[in-house]
Amino acid sequence: MTPEANPAYLSRQVWQAVSEHAFRSIYGCDLCPEQARIENLRPVYAIDEDEFQYGRQIWHFEAMGVTSTGRKQFIFGMIECSVQYGFLELRHSVFFDQSADREHCFAQLTNQVSDDPMMSASTRFWVWAAWASIAILTGGWVVALCRHLVASPLDFPG
């Protein structure tokens, strides 16, 4: 699947949940929530969940509002959500003064190396060490069994 999000693919409930997350995230910045509004909410990155990993969505939006000092301000927001068992959970939200800063942060988020534990060097080492020790133990057991059989042949009646 391509990481580009298709807005037509997302349900009305997803749009509603994300817009609520975006509006609630305004409480964390300097804008007055009563006088703020979310504009141009759009998905920019989406990976569906599957049996091996949770899904991930990144949304961009712009917000217009009034600061606590009474000055109008336009901010650029980004929300990252995790899709776990079909439920959308807010991971974090970030605000920027410039659109270019948001794009830079987005590029860093989407270019992260997979945090799959099987890809780490230490995991590969321990898996290799376990297989090697099993092979050595099996080889030792076979050698001991062969020596025992040669040293004491079985006597069959007959």
C-alpha cells in the first residue's frame, strides 16, 4: 500500500474523530479555543493496520484563532494517529508557525527506520547464537550416541 492517504477511503466517523482531536489539540497552544477554528483538515499519510503492525495516519490542518493577548494568529498543525484494532488513537499533535517547518517535521516522521524488533542487530545476533548452540548441542548428542552404540553393541537374541 502506498503511504499516500486517500480522503475518499476514510469514513465520516474517522473525519469526525480527527477533527475533534485537532480541535482539542488547540487547547495546548496559545489560541483561545472559543475563538479558534480548524481549516483545511486533510490526511497526508496513511498506513492500514494489519496482523503484524498497527496502522498510522498523519493529518495536516491549519487553524485560525486569537491568542491570549488578543492578536489573530494562523498556525499550521500536524496530528499523528495510531489505528489499533480499528480505533483511532491520537499519538501527538504539533503546531508550527511556518508551513515549511511542518513539512520538514513530516519528512522526518515518515522517513524513520522501521522499529521492528526483528530488524535490530542484537536480535539477529541472539537468534543466530541460539541456532548455533542448538546445532552444537545436537551434534554433541549425536556423537555421544554413536560412541555409545559402537562401545556397547546391542546383543539380539537369535
